[in-house]
Amino acid sequence: AAAGLAPDGRMVVNRACDESANYKRFYGEAIPGHVLCDRVASYVHMFNLYWAFRPYGATMLLATYDKAGPALHVIDPSGTSYRYFGAAVGKGRQLARNEIEKLKLSEMTCREA
């Protein structure tokens, strides 16, 4: 999911798909979630480093499921990434965060959430 400029979100999603396909082609297995998150965050961060590129204007929610289990990552336009049990981005994020904080997501299973 993406919040912010839709074309920027599509570009980041396309890059994530390319990274996943390249990893599968090279290593022969699916990319772990934290590796995909780090690669996409590095790509987004690159656009903040150089004056010739416009920074991306989209915050991404990246949900993954691999051998380590389910994970939710948030990638900011600055290129920083964090792992959360529950997160909200976009226009109504503060209200959603307040509701998420009331839940004990670290103690819940995916099915209960």
C-alpha cells in the first residue's frame, strides 16, 4: 500500500517487483521480507542523496510473509524503514494509530488481528 503521490508509489512498487524477481532468478528462492525492505529503502534513499533526482513523495507499507513469519514494514520518502506490528500512513494516520495502540498486537496472532 502507498500513501502520497500515486505515480511515485507505482514506481516504488515496480522497483520492489523487480528486486524480488532478480533475487529469485539469482538465488533460486523467494526474497526474505527484511532484505526486500532494505533494498527498496536504499533505492528510495538514493533519490534524496543526489540533486539531479526528485525525491519520492510516497510512504509505503510493505507486508511480507517468509520463513520468519509475517512482518509489516513502513518505508518513508526519506528512505528509512521500520518494522511494526501495526502501522498507519496517509491522511487519517493519527486516528488510526490511536486505535492500533489500544490493541496488543504483539500478543495477538494474525488470525485474531
